[in-house]
Amino acid sequence: MPYQWNQTSNTEQELRLWPHNSLPPRWAIRVVFSLFIFGLLPLMAVLGSAVLWGLLPFLLMTVLGLWLAIQANYRSRSVFEVFTLTGTQARLVHHNPRTGQQEWVCNRYWARPEMHKHGGPVPNYVTLTGDGREVEIGAFLSEEERIALYGDLTQKLREPVAQ
């Protein structure tokens, strides 16, 4: 599951959330290399003719396009969130490489998670409400993971605070 609770001290818990990584960088290189090799196979039939030079740029543009798409995907997946619960405070920090860092702080006793089954940008959209604001949490998770996250948040916010 792409989120994890950590007990950082007696009175502080931290939840780290990150997007799912389905293609590690080592495998991305293998996919691009495989595309190049399998793209070269049909070109073997026109080896030594002028047609090869007409088709080769299209193969190279395809390989480059795939590589750039994978790199853009890696950049967009560098988003992560850190939700910290202390004795009196709930704090959510959303790290995004494009928009920078966004922070939400609320009194722990007023913070409450809400699940929007319909009407959000994704099904089972989870938000945190408190201090007059409503912020999203874990929007990049899958639907099942958001349902589990909502249950975890509800349980952790109801737990008594250790002094």
C-alpha cells in the first residue's frame, strides 16, 4: 500500500503517502530498449535501401516519445504527502514539484476526515476538514486505498492522545 504510518515519538504519528510506482527506472530502460529492438526487426527487410532511411526517423521519434512520456510520468509521480498528528495538532503537507509545498494545520480535536462517494474528482474522494478549510488527502491513491485510508484516518483521529 503506498502509505505508511510511523510513530516518530510518544505523542507524534506521521503518515506518508505517495503514488504507486508500477514501472521502476530499470524496467523503463528495458521497455524503451525492447521497443527499439522490435522496431528494428521489420526494418531488416529494407536494409541497404533508401527506404530504411525514410522509416528510421519514425522509429527513433517513437522511441524518443516513449522515453519522454516515461520521464514526464516520473516527474508527476514525485508528489507525496505527509500527515502529522501530535498531541494537539493535525498537520498535512502536500509536496508537488510543480506548485511547491502546500500546508494545512488544524487543532487535532476539530480535524475530521470525510469521504465523498460521488461528486469529487475521483470516486471515494477523501478530505480533511478543520479550521474552516477542507483539504484533499491521497487523491492519487487507488479507490480501494482511499477507502482504507479513510478508515485509518478515522481511527487515528479518534484515538486518545498519549501524554
